[in-house]
Amino acid sequence: VDFRHALLTGIRPVKAAVPPDFAIHALEHGDGAVWMSDDPRELYQMQPVVEKAHGNVLVGGLGLGIVAALLAERAAVRMVTVVEIEQEVIDCAWPHVRKLAASSKIQVQHADIYDFVARDGLWQFDQAFMDIWTGWGESTWWSTVLPLRIAIAERAPTLPVTCWIEDQMLTQARPMRQMILAQPP
């Protein structure tokens, strides 16, 4: 847990020693923003999602494919459906995902998650995990996470949805949310 995560969530930071040749892989956007990495901090943040997973899981964003692979390895998970907008990410990550997991339990849809959520048809997901943003702040929650949650809730009101580092974003957004809720109608 890094200092930021500790400060915003109340979880104590910890130090970890890694060997000198420890490699961290990252998926970066053209502007230098890191979409995902396999550093220990990010893997730790994904652990609760994986541990609770069951049934058919919808994943927004492929990233490095680590979450999809870990989910597919769980006996309680029947199918993992990943929706990824960037074909280049699919082309890069999919060969590695197949090596890590039972690929027969993972399917990747090349689509925008908002379009996927809006499609007609029967939804048979038991839970969802969304991770399509690079930002960690309040503005990301307002501009991306909240609209995505609303879109999913309109489609599947009872579907449990977990969003990557939303706990940190909500801590930052709390003062604004309280101010908005305190306004008379």
C-alpha cells in the first residue's frame, strides 16, 4: 500500500523487499499515462475483487489481462467477459492471458464498455469489475466512474459492481457530494 492509498483509505502502508532483477510490466497510453501495471501495489488492489468473484463476471478493460486471468483461475467463476475498446491492447495482452489462464473461461469483446452496456439482449452477469481509467482523483469519479455506474444500473439495477480504486476517489469526492446533497431541491 502506498502513502496515497493509506491516506485515503486508512489502510496502513507496508514496505516490501523485491529482488534487484524484479520486473514490473506496464501498459502505457501514448501520452505516457499508465493504464495498468503488475507492480505489487496494483496486484494487492485487485485481490479483493478476485477473492469475491463468482459466476459470470463482466470486466470493463483488459489492461495487461492479469485480472481476467486470475478470475478465470477461480473455480467459482464460470465465465469472464472482458470488454476492451482498444484492439491494440487485445492484440498485445491476449497471447499472455492465454498462457496464464484457462482461456476457454475468458472471452474478449472488442467494444466500448458504454456501448456494450447499452446493447439489447439478455444479460447474465453475476457481478462486474470496471477499470477503464488512469486517473485516481475526484474528477475521474465524476467524469467516468459515476456515468459508467449509472449506465450499468439502468441496465442491471441489482448487479454488484466494483470499480478500481473507487474507494480513493470517493474519499476525495465526499466533500463535493455532501455539498450537493445538502442543497435544497
